Amino acid sequence: MLEIKNLHVKLEEEDKQILKGVDLTVEAGKVHAIMGPNGSGKSTLSYVLSGREGYEVTDGSATLLGEDILDLEPEERAAAGMFLAFQYPVEIPGVGNMTFLRSAVNAQRKARGEEEMSSSDFLKEIRAKAKELQIDADMLKRPVNVGFSGGEKKRNEILQMAMLAPKLCILDETDSGLDVDAMKLVSEGVNALRSPDRGFLVITHYQRLLDHIKPDVVHIMSDGKIVKTGGPELALEVENNGYAEFQETA
Amino acid sequence: MAMLKKKAPDQRKLDATATRLDGLQRPTGGWAEPARKDAEARLRAMGLPQGRDEYWKYTRPDTLTSAEVTPAAIFDAGEPQVFHAFDRLKIVFTDGAFDAEASDDLSLENVEIERLRESSADIHWARDVYGVLEARGQSPVERPLAAFNTAFAEDGVLIRVTGKVSKPICLIYNHASETSDAILHHVVKVEEGGELTLLENGPAAARFNKCMEIDVADRATFRHIRTQGRDHERRAATHIFGRLGEESVFKSFTLTANGVMTRNEVVLELTGDDAVAHIAGACMGDGDFHHDDTVFITHDAVNCESRQVFKKVLRNGAVGVFQGKILVEKGAQKTDGYQISQSLLLDDNSTFQAKPELEIYADDVACSHGSTSGAIDEEALFYLRSRGIPEGEATDYLTLAFLAEAVQEIDDEALQDEIVERISAWLFRRRAR
């Protein structure tokens, strides 16, 4: 589904190489986790894949369902099935959460040449999905993320993911700022979206999120590269021993 | 009070003003004549504004004062006018002339409405307001275009509110002639306990000079929402002079989209305790656009609140100006004054000039002011685009978000939605081009 080959990325503004040859394949139906110390390039990878400005790909490739995504605009990648759940979801005052989400759903449908979703269908669907995530009607009406708690923001990210039904979901440090209950709720939301035709890339510093969202494959990233790949047990190893040994091998 | 020192005007300026005025005919007769005569005398003594004047540092007054009007093409938006779906009493002026056919019958419960031109009584209630609030507003800063208006306006409406008015009164200004030069002067008096919503819309003329004096008595409420018309080449100088009594409420919102030159002045005096005044403006300018909001709020009573919220979206070389002052007189304790002026610059060619001022002579007050200029927030833009919303649409969303604080100053939700819809439509048309 997602194929990354020898990806090299530097900052656009300065001469600093962040990713130094990442190779990674995420298959449909699988959950891949990327763990690594701060500054290893995990978040950069998520930004580069979703099309944020400020990075320059100097070598390598990334394809989603066979399509080269690196030359696409962020909105084109979204329409192609890419979704990034932000570590710090952005507050947008003056734009209602529901209005925003409906625009997003219909913009993606339009880009794919599909029919727009009627407002009654949209309402029905968003209400059902919001309920599962314990998002009340007030949160749907309020401006996007404005005045939301850390947990509410992350739940809102998952609600967007559920409504947009992407092919590949990238979760960037989704556990940051969450207490145990909130993490459980968010994880349940994510698990409900697991399906044979959807891939997940879960980026996290800590193992604890992976207790709730069980990965099929775990990668350790260090200094801009994947330095080790293994099963779920690899996450436990990190939990017990830290990242030091992987940094040495890097 | 330590104020802007009034310099003796130079003789050349006064001579130029005299030459300009000598070609004009001041309306005569009726109860307003003494006020008009007085205004002309005051104007001749202060002179019409010039580019060198401190108060006109950021906005060139020449096209607003010249004898010749710069022609302005008529713009057909091809859509119903703003507020068209609202139940309202319409009073229509075309190029500044009253349009009886297009106007509604002027009778409505709890309010007396008359045309300035037809109010022939020798003693009229408006005599205590016409030119009176304007004259009070000439100190400490002179506003010659307002004195000009008081002296030469031939028409306008006189509205006296005696209770709660059931529907808004809407002043509609149509623009039909490319060289029209319109002057209108309105007087509103909201008596104790009265409540009025006044709407205004339309470009009015190639050049429009409008003055509105509003006397809000104790425990009275005045709400005002205006849109200034999208004719690209129109010019306008408008003044609002308000006086607020005890526990009164004054709320005014203005939407300006297009117009090559707009100067909107608001001068308010909070004279009764516990009065509340909110002034807000949202403007969108593209290209050859100059928009100036100049506000002066005087707190002269205890425990009053004033709020100024001005937002400007500028692109392709558009210019925005904000001059806003809060003056807190000695004894105006517990004053709560807030002022924010912000611009969203959509490119490097556009400019925003802001001059926020506080002058405080009381010691127990809370006043704040802030002014910012910024570009679209890249982080927010990426967030929206990452959800599949194309860049243009995402930029529009963020523009709406930027204007929201000003638009939310409109109390009535339906009117707020109407304004948001107008802004969205304006943005959408820019994008579609």
C-alpha cells in the first residue's frame, strides 16, 4: 500500500539532512509502528508523506497504492487516501467543526470524481461516529479544536479519520497529552477503523500506546533511518532497555 | 486636557476652502437653517482637510473634497441585495435622492420617521441633535467633512424611536449615475427604553458623504449593521456621532468589500454611567482599495464598556488604515476599554497602517489595545489541506476565521449569517476568477 524507498529528505531552508535513506513498506490491513528517540526523524517522515512545506526530498521515492505521492499537493494526497492525525491539531476559530469536516469530505469526493455527500447523509454519519468517540453535539458545532482539551482534540482527529475513511492512516504521537482513559478511547476509535484494505503507520515515542493499538510490525528509527524491524516484542524491548542500543548501531 | 494642539490653519487652505464652498448652495429655511449656517461658518474657519493634516496622514482627502467627482462605474452584482430576505422597513435613496416608489410607507409602530427635506416644522425634536453631536465631535480633533455635511446635506432621515421597534429600518443607497455626488445627513434619537436596529446597504453614489447623529437616551438600545456596497470605484466619507446615556447600548458593525476610497469615522461619547458601546468593522480589499477606520471614543461616565474590533483582509496592493482612540476623562472610573485592529495581508504588496491610542485621566480603569499584521497561518493552512480542502478554499476558510471576531459583534444570529454569507460569496468570486 505505502512503499517508501531510500527516502532522503533535508530541510528546505537550511542544509540539514533529516531522513537519510528510509525504506518502509506498509501493507493493507496491517499496523506498522515507528518508534524512536526524539529527533530521529519520525515526525518529519509523517510530514513529508502528507505534503507539508519546508522539506526537500533529495533522493528516493514514496508511493501510495502505486501512485507517486511526493509531487502531489497535500489535498491531492488526502484525496488519494492519505491521512495524518496531527500531534498538535490546529485551532481554527470562526470555522465550525462540522462545516469544516463536510467541506473536507466533499472536496475529497469531488477530487475523486464521486458524488458529494448529501447533508442529511453526512449528519447521520457524523452523529453516529461522534457518539462512538463520545464527542457531543456541542463539540461538533464549535470552531475547529478551539477550546478543546488535549483529549478532545485527539478524539476530533479520529473522528475526521473515521469520516474521511482514508486508505493509509498516519498517527503522529497520538498518545501525547492523553491520560489513560483518553488514550483508551482514542485507541478504541482507531481499532474500530482497522480493516483489511486500510494500512496504519503509528508513530510513537512510548510503547504504552501499542498496548492499546496492537501493531503487526515495529520499526525502530534512529538518525533518519530505520535501524531495526521486528514484531510487537521489539516495542517491549525498547520499553525495557531504551533506545541507546539502537542509536549505537545507527 | 492635553490634546492634539490645534494649529491655526494656513490661509491658503482657508482660501481654497472658501473657493470650493462659494460654488455651493446651502439649503435654506426650516428649523435646520441655524445649524447649517453654523456648520458652514465652522468649516470656513477650519478648512477642508489636506494631505498635510495629521489626521489625514494615511488617507489622501483630495478626491473626497474636490469640486469635481471622479466618475465611478456602476457594478451589477447580479444577485439580490444584502438583507433582501429580512422583514424590514425600506427607505431608498438613489444617488442621494429619496426614491419614494422604491421605499416603504414610513409609518411603523413606536417610531416616527420623516425626511429631513420635508420636515418643515419650526420647532422640531431633531433640532437638539442635528449638527449638535457633530459640533461636539469636532473637538479635540477637527472633522471638516462632517461639518461640510451638516451645512450642505439636502436630505436624510429623521428617526425618533419611542419604544421597541418590531423590525429593522433599512436605508438602501442605490448608485445609478457614474458621476453622482451624494450628501445625506440622518438623525436618530432613541428615547428612554427604546430599541432600534438600523440597517444600511448600497454604494450610494460615485462619491458619498454621509453623516449620522445618534442620540441614545438612558436605557435605550441602538444596533447598526451596514454594508457599503461593492462598486469598485466608489468613494465614501462617513461619520457616525453618537451620544450614550445611562445603561444604554450602542452596537455598530460595518462590512466593506471593495470601493476605491472609504473613510469611516465613528465618534462616540459615553455620557451616562453603565453604558456599553461596541464598534466593529470587517473589510476586504483587493487591488486599488483604500479603507480607513477612524474611531474616537470618549468615556465620561462611570463603569462604561467600549469595544472596538476592526479586521481587514488586504491583497494585491490594497491599503488599510486604522486610527482608534480611547479617551478616559477624569472621573470615568471603572472604565473597561478594549481595542483591537488587525490585518491579514494576503501578499507582500498590501499595507496596513495602524495608530492605536489611549489617553487616560482616571486611575481605576482597564484599557487595552492591540494591533497586528500577519499573513495566512501556514500551519492552519496545511491542516486544512491535509484533510483534502484545496488551497484556495482553505485560504478562504482562514480568512473567514480571521474576520470572525468582528462579525460576531453582530448580536442577531440571522444577520450575522447574512454577513458571513456575503463575505463567503465575495471570497468565492475572487477564487473563481
